[in-house]
Amino acid sequence: MMNQYRVAEAQRLFASPEHQHYKIESIGQMSGFNSKASFFSVFKKLTGTTPQAFKEELTSKKTGSV
């Protein structure tokens, strides 16, 4: 349950313009994860995609590319 909130917070941070320059690991820590491995594992399990792919998809939508 708590991890769902953490992943939702990470998704919010990824989408936030003021956090675009943050590293993926930093977003994970800001969302409450203590390690990169647990962040990546839980994020993929709950969303079906990796944090990197999620961030890239957001970036491509904002720039209009596919």
C-alpha cells in the first residue's frame, strides 16, 4: 500500500517541470525509497514500465516527438 503512494509521488515528480533535471535515483529517494534497486523493482511491478522508460515517455510527449 505504501509503495503505491511512493510510486504515485515519483510519477508526480517526474511530470513536474521543476524536477526535470533531477536524476532518477533522486526522484526515488524523494519519493521515500531507500535504494535504487527497490525503487526500480517496485516501480516496474506497479506500473509495468521502468522509471527510465516512464521519464522518457513523458519527455517525448512534452516535446511532441514519438
